[in-house]
Amino acid sequence: MSTPFAALILAAGKGTRMKSDRPKVLHEVCGVSMIRHAIDCALAAGAERVVPVIGHGAEQVRAVAEAAPGTVTCVVQEQQLGTGHAVRVCEAELGGYPHPVLILNGDVPLITPDLLTDVLAHHRKSGGGITVVTVQLDDPTGYGRMVRGKGGDLERVVEQKDASPEERAVREVNTGIYVADPQVLFPLLARVSDNNAQGEYYLTDIVGLSLADGRVVHVYRATDPDLVLGVNSRRDLAQVSAVLRRRIHNRLMDEGVTLLDPSRTDIDAGVRIGPDTVIHPGVTLQGATVIGVNCEILPGTRIVDATLGDGITVKDNCLIDGATLAGHNTVGPMAHLRPGTALAQGAKIGNFVEIKKADIGVGSKVNHLSYVGDATVGKGVNIGAGTITCNYDGVNKFQTVIGDHVFVGSDTQLVAPVTVGEGATIGAGTTVTRDVPADALAVSRTEQKNVAGWAKRRRQPQSKKEP
């Protein structure tokens, strides 16, 4: 049986090498901030509580961290005096906790719940105390080295800046992931000094202190270096994003989604897609987007925080943001569905159409070059090319209501607030400023005048006058 545990996440650093005003842990990997990757992973592994240690940009980080769906309580490290100090400031929160504490870094977004579960199981089976997670790297630059004695037993962890040339050649490195029993952890931290090249209190020093006390420090060797890749620069951010993107793509393809060219497709971690949906190259799916089964998303389209039902086709170069499509809709090409848009079953949105905060009814069509905003459109409505709902008077927004089975001719302006009754027809070129009754015809054109022979006379050359 699994043991209850708490997760402590180190997230106080500024991340100087990121060259950013934003706290490092708030930079996103596949649409999710690094701190949320760590928190969500710990919660998925079964953490009873999560304690992020925050510092730089504390209130920004707190707002993101404590929005996670679990018991998350941030602790502020007022002075950034090292990783050991960062853990120590959590003693009031976790010193009396009766179960193991899992220590993670907030800038390692590729960890998985399976890895954490395995580490915790290893700690439990090994007898508790302290467990440190290590990995073999071809290039260990920047990581603390695991120094072992002649018999292979762990002796200490040495940070790179304090390592000798021989120690720097060691390829087994500290990942920054630990499991420790609080009754062992916090007394050891009280003995850690800042006598090192950085003048900081290193969390790694608990390993040497524990060994000096005669305790065994357990080691869990991770087999996949990608799982523990940290982010210190924009290059690192791009590297871990590429790894996570491949994971997302592979999972979706295993679930029955067709990605025609995964190398040219960007899909965020929170996106869900049903089987038999086909995603073309150049598509970007972001945020909490949900796409149903048997859909097709064509090249150049970006979909953000939208919900698409089954059997939907989104043609080339569309932007769908915060919209809901019930199913069996066709959108585009070159269409823009803005937040608050809702398409009922079978509604069709054509090329160069923009819809904003509007409900489009069952089977209705907005086919060409139109803008429909702040509107309710009934079922079976046809809206002709060039139609505009004039919803804004410079100060306030107003509603347009179009009843079922209305036909709106091309180049129509509907000046809100206005209601068009069921079954009405709006003649092409009409400006509607008053409500239209059901089954009526609304026309506001000036009377057409034909001048016989005018064009023919215009084409004939003028006779030259005599001098």
C-alpha cells in the first residue's frame, strides 16, 4: 500500500539566466506554467498537501500555485539563502508531519506521477530516512555530483562550484528530488552551514551529515534523463517543451488521433481530442481545448480554450478562441470565432466571417464576409454576404435577435438593438433600424432609376466643333 506524503516544491528563485521580469517558475511549457506542472504531478501521485516555497514574484507565483485543485499552501522565503534554507523555512508547516516529504524543484517540468510513485515506494521499502534521486548524464555540467567511495557507497553530494576536477568528471548527478522523513530532515538542516563557494545553505549537505551520523542514505537511480531536465535558460525551456510536446503527440496518437505531421503541430498539455480526429500540419491547439471524435482541423488553424463536438470540420487558417461548437459544424476558411460564440448542431460559418458573443442556431449559415456580434440567431437562418450587426454605438453594446428561418440578404446592416421576427426576409442592401415583424419583408433601398440609352450615348465620340 502507498504511504501518505506531502510535497515541498522549491520555487523561490528569480531565474536570472531567463532574462525575464517574470518569475522563472511561471514560464510555460506546452501551455502550463512550470510550477503547475510540478504541483499537478505531485497531486496526481497522491500528495495529501503541497507546499511551494516562493520568493521572487511571490504574489504572482502564489496566485498560480494556490489555484491548483488540491491542498496547496505557499511559504515565503524572504531571503534566498540556498536550497537548504528554502526547505528549512517550511519547518513550521511540515516539521510535525507524520509521513515522508517529497522535495521537488519547481523548474523541472518533465517529471511524471509514475516516477514520483516509484521513488516513494523505494523510500518506503528501503526503511525511510533520506532518499535522493540521481541520474547518469553524458554532460553533467551544472549539476551536483554524487561522490562515492571505493566500495561504491555514497559519500556525499558536491555542487559543481565546490567540486574538484576529479569530482567534476563524475557523471552521476543529483536531480534535486528527495524523499525525507521530517523527523530526520529538519534536525539535519539545522546543522547545515554556508561555508562554501556560494555562501549558501545547500540542501545537498544533508546527505553528508546523515552519512556522518551513521545513517544510510538511499539512492534511486532514474533511468530516463529527460524526466529530470531542469530549466535555467530559454534554450532549456525550448528543450523541455520539445520533449513534452512529443509525449503529448505520442499519447494522442496512441488514443486514436491522426497527426499528419507531428513535427509541425503544437498541442498544449491540457488539450483533449477524441479518436478518429485528423489534425493537419501547422495546427496549434492551446489551453483547455476539447475536440470530439471524427473531426478534421486543417492547416494554419489555431484553437484556444474552445470546445468542439463531434464531426466538425475547421478549414484552413481559422482562429477559434473561447467558442463552443455543438457538432457537425463547418468553419472557415479564414474565419474568426471569438469568446462567447456558440454554434448549435450543423451551423455553418464560412470564409472571412467573424462571430463574437453570439448564438448561432441549428443549421443556420453565415457564409461570407460577415460580422455577427452580440446576437442571437435562430435555427435555419441564412445570413448573406457582407452582413453586419452594428452592435456598438461608441459607448454601449446592444443585442440583435434574429428569429428562426429568417433570410438576410447580402450587404445588410442590422443596427442594434433590433429584432427580426420568425420567417422574415431582409432585402439585400437594407439597413434595418426598426424591428421586423414575423414573415415580413424589410427593404430600405432608394428607388432604382433607369435612364434609357445613357450608356450608349456615353460611349459615342463627341463631334468636333468647327473652328
